[in-house]
Amino acid sequence: MSESPPYESWLRPTLSTYMTYLPNGALHTAREYTSLPNFPPAEHSLFKIHTHITPQGFIFVNLDSSPIPFIPFATQFGDDFLPTPNPSSNPNSHINEYELFSKDSWTYDHTWESSTAGTRYNWKTFADGFQECYHCATGHPSTLPRDFSLSSYYLRQGFGASRHFLPAKTEKEDEMGESYITWLYPMGAIIFTGTLMFIARFDAQVALDTRYQSETYQKKDLAKPSHRYDEWLAKDVGYWRFVEVEDVELAVAAQRGFMNGVLGRGRLHSVQEHAVKWYQDKVRETLTQHAETEMREGEAVDYSIPKEQAAFEEADAVCKMMGPEIEW
């Protein structure tokens, strides 16, 4: 069963050096091809993709090859990114953390690769741990309980985003401020404070091989090289990078517990862990709907593959003999 429709949303295609394309995706040149007779360039253009830019400037890309995406942006995220959320769907509509930063005030600094902290875990195991702060005191003993008021932690559940708010302790407000952590279903995250922003992009290779890239952004007015920049890198980024490493290590340990039979069925806390159930329910619903679609169609469904390509593979004798268990 293919899981690609909801899970392959934010990717960027790579172009071959043998071909050049126009801004609209039309094939411009193909080395030693465009001069051939009976070679129609229009039939070899790039596949169209779908994009959506939020009011904050975040660019979402959906590789669904259909003219209309199977899952439109509004279906997946609703009003999660609107400047003023709809009170009917978000009871805490007065909380809008995105008003606190300007999309023009950030600049890219570097990317951290999470594989340095471990990769042997399923992406859903990581996502489960990201949906609650019930275990923050034990999972991050030297950071979060020391600097933040965990009893004041709260979460606003959206359509496709769980938005977490972590206020600093009174005596730490000037130093730490407030932190805003948004998980994007199915696997992505935006984390920002008053001085930094992380955008996490996940890559699940196989069932037990997961890693992510944490794109790190700084304020544009932070000059580098400078002593202030070095201090920001060591203190601000270093603090949250340490938390990220602990998150990965927790996922690796939890996965080991699942595999050893130590962790299994259990009751989730109705308040502290309600977002975990929200996430698990969405995964179950997505997989069930997709399985029903494949049974109805009588074949594997992959919305990222254009119909023309799928038809070609179906007509090819070798491709017809190959199943998903065969990789070349």
C-alpha cells in the first residue's frame, strides 16, 4: 500500500545538468535531443506542482501530479496559518504567535543534521513525543524545567498543526522569553523564539531510519562575524540544539522499548497527552482512507506519479512483473 499522498508534501525537485527549463517548466534545451527529428519538447516538460504561500511567508509545496491536489492546503491546515484564526475552530483565537515576528526579519544561517544524534526510530515515534510536554521534566531535566514554567505550558490544536506555547519562568522572562513550537502534520516543525527560528524537514528512509534537517535562521540585524553572533550561536542555538538532540535520543530509546516489548498499549492522559491521540487518530484515518481508495481502484495509488508515467509502467512488460518488493 502506498502512503505517498499525505507524506510527500514538501520536497524540491532536482534538475539534470543535461536539460534546461524555462520558468514555466517547459523544456528549453536537452543536450543532443532537441535537434532530433520528431522530438516534441512540449511532451518532456517538468511536471506541474502545487504551491501555497502563507501570510507569514512559509512556502508549502505539494508534488501531487493531479491538476487539483487530492489534499488541498485548506483541507490539511484549515485556518492554522491565518492571521486571525476562526474562533469556531480555535477557541483560543486570541493567541496568534505569528504576529510576534515579521517574515522579513529572518535570514538563513545554517542547517543541523539530526542523524548525528541517532536514526534508528520510526518517524511516528518521534512525532508522538513531540505532541506533549507531560514528560518534559524527565526528558529534558537540565533545560526546560529549569527555565520554563511547565505548569503553564499549553497547546492549541488546529486542523493540521499542533501549536505549543512554553512560557518562561518569571525570573527567566528577560533571558528566555516565550517559545513557540508548531508541529505540522504529518512530519514537519517550526520552532521559534525571540532570537532564532528552526524549520525541521523530515526524511523517513525506511521504517527504522529517520532523520531531519533543522534549518536555522537568525535575525537579520545580527551581524557576523561578531562577538554577538558567536554568543548567539553558543548560547541561544546551543540551548535548543541540545533539546533537539535529547528529542532524538528519546525517540531512539522509545523505539528500542517498543521493539523489546517494554512499551506497549497504555492509557494516554486525557489532558496532558490529548495531542498524541489527535496525531495518532489522523494517521489512522489517513491510512484507512488511502487503503480504501486502493481497494476501490484495484491498484496501488501514488498521487505523486503522473498518470502518463503510471500508464507507461503498466504497459511495460518488465514493469508489470515488478512489485513494490523489487527495487532496482
